[in-house]
Amino acid sequence: MGVVVLRRLSDALVAGDVVHGVVRGSGVNQDGRSVGLTAPSGEAQWRLVSGVVEGAGLRAGDVGYVQAHGTGTRLGDPLELRALARALSVGRGEGGRLAVSSVKTCVGHLEAAAGVAGLIAAVLAVREGVIPPHRHLARPNPLVAWDGLGVVVPSVAMPWVVTDGPRRAAVSSFGISGTNAHAIIEQ
């Protein structure tokens, strides 16, 4: 289980609190009618991620890293990666790829605490300037069209170098009932 304390930034600064990251934008939506309880909607995920980026007043290329829901399933991972690439690969420039990993590869799924675990991992990545590795990936999912997708799944921790603006990470969490959540955390 994890605990995150949220407070208005202005109140935290007045109180002298240590601020580890700022929620720049967030949103939720629902898959709607689908083919089954465990079959996510890539279209709904793309709409949510794109909407959160736009609502935060950012461009897709402003997000440098995604803490993915990363179920490790043959169906869910390709849908999530395609939605993330579609929403966040625009404006990255030549050779610029979106870094994606999932804390689940270190701690397991955690069921109801999976979203907060991803949020904590994203806040730590933003704060420390390190993109965490995606552990235990022996064989990439063959249902993902890796060439041209515009994402990189790091197998080791990577220094997070930003030349223009603060570090920003996105967090995706998708519930079994079809609820999708997405947040952008800023340095």
C-alpha cells in the first residue's frame, strides 16, 4: 500500500512543506461498451491521454517519460503502448523516443494499490532525474509493432536530461471495470 499527500502548491510552499512533484494535469474516462471485462479500449486510452496533455496546456513532446499501467498481458500492453505512442510521440524530433516502463515489474500488480504505486514511481523519477528501468523483460511482446512506435523501454536506469523546461512524467492506470486514469507530474 502507498500513501500520497496532495496539497495545493501555494499552501505547501507557505507551510514550508517539501514538494516532491506537482500534478500538472489529470483526468479519467471510461472505456464504454467493449468486447469484455478484461479487454481495454485503446481509443479511450488515447482520448484520455491526449485530453490530459491538452488540458494541462502542454504539447505531447513535453512529457518525457510514462509510468505505464503495464499489465504484462498480450492484449493490454500493445493497446496501451499504441495509445501512448499516438498521444505522446508528436513533436519529439528526429530520434526522440518516449521512455516507458512500469513499476509492476519490480513489485507485482498490487491490485487496488497499482495506481498509487505508479504515481509514487513517477514522482520519484521526476524528483531524482532518473528514468527507472523496466525489469525482467526477457522477450518483448510480439503483438507490439516496435519498429516505428517511437517508444523505448529501458532495461537499466537512465539519466533524465531535459534541455527545455522541467521534467514531466505521465502516469496511466486502467481499472478492470473500464475506468482509465491519467496524470502528468511535473518537477
